[in-house]
Amino acid sequence: MPLSPPTPQPPPSQRRLQPKARAQPGLRRRRWTWLLLALVLLPAAAVALGLWLAIESAPRVDNPSTAVSVADIDRARQLLTNNDPRRALPGITRAVLLSQRDLELLIQQASRRLGDARGRVRLQPGLAVVEASLALPPALPGGGWLNLRAVLRETDALPQVQQLHIGRLPVPGWLAQAALPRLLAALNLRAQGELAQRLVSRVGFRAQALVLAYAWPDNAGQAITASLLPPGLQARLRRHADLLATLGSTLAAGKPPAATVSVVQVLQPVFALAARHSPDADTALQENRAALVALAFLAAGQPLAPLLGNTAPSAAQAAGRANPRGPRLPELRLQGRPDFPQHLLISAALAVEGGGPLADAIGLYKEVADARHGSGFSFNDIAADRAGIRLGLLARRDPLAFQARLANGLTEADLMPDVSDLPEFLSAGEFKRRYGGVGTPAYQAMLREIEVRLNRLPLLAGGR
């Protein structure tokens, strides 16, 4: 069968563009549906992928293996003394050299405020590598850890973020730098960050050392207070300071000026007040911190008012206009001694803020210093320190139960075992002769005896 000749086609220049067939309405709806789903699901998928990369099952930074030592506390004391704002002219640039060990201890103590967190830093010329691991709240599905690794680059001013990794998720340096204010706010460190920007003009990185150039402002005391004591904590401290002033008037009524009171007469009303302002565990922890700090200042004989700024006098303060510091409490006693309340309450405040190891080291440092230059090394002072540390850890671990126990009242025997037979007033030479020094088997045996006595007290047994 012969084939038909092809139909002649017009040249391309004469062809008309033919309209395409319109899509059916059902197909158009399906396309719009898929487009909307993509717009909704793609961001969600990106967030899910980011979380999967950022959250890990284990920390990358281990717990610090070295405890705070007497040498560390001595070093910190020297740094604070040499850079005391009360002894420096405002506006004059100064420089301080911090070792890698100094920074690691600072990070170690700061991380305790964030729960189960740990960090470390490595310094090299021009760069600093900062690593941190933060346990996520158990309430989050799956829990896990947030591991961060940041590389900071030295500049002519403050360091810049060169690299940042959150788990396996890389974050551009410019984005991390822009997000830094939000991160500080999320960690409740915005005030400290703002103060650092005001004080510090340059940070230089060296091999295992950091050089920091800074200048104190005219109002250094107020600036530091505003940074370290946020308004909420200041309000709590002021409330407890007012209560202690009122107690001073009540307990001192009808007593001679040299009268004393037991520390338990103060603990019960203070923590009853804290309990009334604690609707939940988080608030209770903040109340416990404020109460123990106020009590530590009281035990040390230091006024708390200068830390709280210039405010209108409270009713309790107005009642004691003759004394600008307000009515003073009679001297506190524990087992008839004035030094035991100081050891107990100051150690408790340190423990609730920085954890037991820091309070242990500071207590040991004081005893070593006393053995060299003061009243001598005393194991019963160490026992009072340990009792206070256990109180502070209890106030931190179960804040509501701690408040309820102390608000119901207690006796001195609940707070401190009998340690009158423990050696004290040992000179440095006598301590060395009898125990060989700190950390020896004989010294450790004395510490174990103290712990055994503390374990016999139901209240303190829970603070191990």
C-alpha cells in the first residue's frame, strides 16, 4: 500500500504558538497541596535534622579529674587581692595574666550553676578552644547532651568566634557571633556579659595563658553587684536581711549587749520565711541560696546592705535608725562556740552556690593558713565545715524538703556531732609531726572519722 505524502508544514517564522492544554482542576489542587506541604514540612524537617545533629547521647567533656587544691585557693586569693577594685584608680587600664588552670577552675565553678555541666579550655597563641557539655532536662524526650566546641580568635579587642560546633552541627562563625547575646540571655548570663564588655578592652591568647586588659569604672562596686546579684536575688536577700534585723531586735530584747543565741534560733524563722515564698522547687532553690548567703554574712559579722544598693529603708531598718546597719543580732553560738556558726553557715553558702569541692578546699585552705600564721589547724573546724557543706548540698538537691525540715525546728545536735575530742590548735610543725601533712593516711583517717560522726545525724546523712 503506497504511503501518503507528508502534510506540508509552514516555515517556523509563520507558525503560530498554540496554547497548551489547561491542567485539570484536580491536578492543580494536588499541585498546590504538595507545595503547601513542602512549605510546612521542609522547615520542620530542617529543625528535626538540626536537633538530631546537635543533641548527642553522651558528653564529650569528662568531669574534672583534679579537685580544687589549697594552692588553687591561695592563687585565687592573690588574684582577688591584686585586682581589688577598692584599691584601683578608675579608668586606668590594667593587665592580668590567667593560666589555663585558672580558667578551667572558673569554668568548673560557673558550670555548677547550670546543673550537670562541665567545660574545659585549651589556649594557644592567638586562639582558644572552649568545649562544654550540658545535660538536657530529663523532661525532654530522650534527654541527651548538648556538646559545644568553639574556637575563639584573638583580635585587637574582644575575641571573635571563628568556629562553632553544636554536637555534629556546624555553625558559621558569623552566625555564632550574632547569636552570642541570645545565648548569654538563655544561660542567665546577660548581665555578666554586659559587664565584661564594659570592663575588658582586649583579650590575648598565649600558650596555656590568657592576658586580659581591663579598667574598673567609677562605680565598680555597683556594677559588680548588679552583675552578680540580679534583681530577683537582691529582693530575696533584702527580705532575709530585714527578717534578721527584726530578729535582732526580738532576740536581743531584755538581754545584755554580750548575750548570745544559738544558731538554731535563727535557722528556723529564716527557712520558714523561705518556705512561704517557694511555690515550686526551682523557686525554693533560689530562696535557699539567698537565705544561706544572708546567714553567712551574718555569721561573718559583715553587713549585707552595701551589696544591695541604695534603697528606701524598710520598716525593720527604720526601727534601728540609731544604727545605720540596723539592729544587730546577739552573737551566734553552736555548741557554745562562736567559730562553729561561721564555719557551718559560710560552708553551706559556698556549697549551695559552687558545690562541695570548692567549699572543702576553702575550708582546708583556712585551716592550713591558721596552722602557719593563726590559731592552728583544727579538725573540729573541718567537721563544722563538712557539716555546713552537707547542709548546702541538701538545700540544693531537695530544696522544698530542706525548707520543710528546717522550718519545723531543730536542735544543735541535728546540725553538728560532738567533736570536742578532735585535735585542734595544732601548729604547722605539730600538724606535720603527728599527721605528716594533708592527704596522708593519718590525715585521711581523721577525715573518715568525721564523716562517720556526720553520718549518724539523720539530717546530715542525706547530704553525703
